[in-house]
Amino acid sequence: MRIDRRTLIGGAAGLATLTTDALAHDAATTAWPPREHISLWPRRPPNSPRRLPTPDNEMSGQPPRRELHLRGVAEPVVGVYRPERPDGRALLSLPGGGYRFLSVENEGINVARTFTPKGVTVFVLAYRLPGEGWLEPQDVPLQDAQRAMRLIRARAADFAIDPASLGVVGFSAGGLLAASIATAWLDPVYEKIDAADDIVARPAYAGLVYPVISGDMMRVGALGAARFDTDRRVNRATPPVFIAHALDDPVVPAAQPLAMMAACQAAQVPVEAHFFQQGGHGFGPAYLPPELPGSRWPELFDLWIRRTLASRTAG
């Protein structure tokens, strides 16, 4: 099965309603990259081909689901979104898009708009897309995610965050990347660049929202390799996992996150899962009407993060 989110976004248009006025589209707040951002690699990224992809960012879809998509990511960066009153928590958001584009507004910028009012410092990763000519393409998203985790932790004092409270949240294909960093954070996928690469890349927790779990769903390069079937790599070192998924998702079957939930239970990894009757795919933190219970997944996630971090401290 190959994910095609062009079809699913059109099919979900009937559910496309912003939950608050604060999440309404504003060109001034959807510029990419934002003014404060981190470049991941000091030189050409690892696995670079002779000719790098050409950036091709565009507004896609119809109101209220007209949003910014990224393609041709030649220089992966992390956008930084600071809350007015930071509470030390931090979240690295990994947008989806079937590894064909990045839904950076819906599943990145809107994540920041949703979680910064809760005190969370949000970092949005524009990672490289495997199908854009990179060598050993299956490794490039994980390279970028590992490097992002390390650089954020290296500058934790600058961001007023607790480096031990840095988690990830991923959506769809970004969910596969979040599951990968949660299970393959030790994989040596690039050579050390600087002192930041001595920092542990393991997230404190992983949020998986309508996630792809098995690499064979992506069919890009060697993504079907066993090490990207993330449910099979869950072990006691895997961080706590949160899952949110709609049972009517036409793109990612519920069997995917169910497999991750079962793997976590078998390995005694803390896991919380919410399966909603309706919601479809690609709803992000803002694109479900409030009468659907799935629209409350950000609040559930926030409560779970607080409880997870508190239990770790208590332990």
C-alpha cells in the first residue's frame, strides 16, 4: 500500500473545521522557516547526491484546509516556537505527507499554535524526503530526526527547556519517523559531526497520531527493511508511547497502531491509545469539528505528557 494524501485530504474536507480562531490561517505565521530556526547540518547533509533537490513549497488545498506543503527539502531545519510562559517541556513535531511532501502547517505550525499556550516549547522538523534523490534514502529521515534531538538538547538552556523532557509527536509518515526515533535512536545512521552528536537522541516519550508503523507501507528505497518495522523493534528501552487514531481512517488501517500498542504491552513499555470512531486521516491538532471526540486528542496528549513526566520524576 502506498500512501497518497492528496486523495485523503480531499475526502476529509467535510471535516475540515478549525477549532479556534487562533488557528485560522495567517500568512504572517505560516512563513517557513520561521525567524528562529536551526540548520541541522553545517555542510551538505549526509547521503547527499551530486545534485540536491530544488525547494518547492506551495499552498495546497481549499479553505479551510488550504495549507503550506514543503517539497524539495535540501536543507533540513528545525523551526522554533517558544511559549510566553515555558514550563520546561519540549516537543519535536514530525509532519506527515506520505514521504512525498511535508504537511508543515497542519502537522507542524498548528502543533505549535496548539501546544505553546500550554507552556510547551515546540520544535518543527522539516526533514528530507527519501524519494528526492538521496543516497541510501531509507536513512535520511532518521538522520535528520536524530540530529534534531541532539541539537535541541545541546541548546536546552537557550530554549529554557529540560532536555530530559524532550519528546516527539509524529503524524502519518511522520508517525513512522517518530516510531523510528523511539525504537532506532541508537542506530548509527550518520558519522559524528560535532560534540552534539555525543548526546543521546532517545525521546522522553513518543506521540503517534494516525501513524504508519511498518516501513513496507512507504515503499521508498529500502524502507521495507526489517529495522523500519518499528513494532518489531520495541523493547524495554523504548520510551512511553501515546497513540491517537480514527477507526475510519481510509489511508492507515487501525492494524498499524494496534500492532504498536500490542508490542508496547508485550515489552512492558507504558502505552496509552485512543481509537476514535470518526476522524479520517490528516486531521492534525485542529481540523476536526468539536463535536467529534477525536478533536480532543491534544488535550489528552497534554495530560498524558504531564502524567508521564511526573511518574518518571517520582520514580
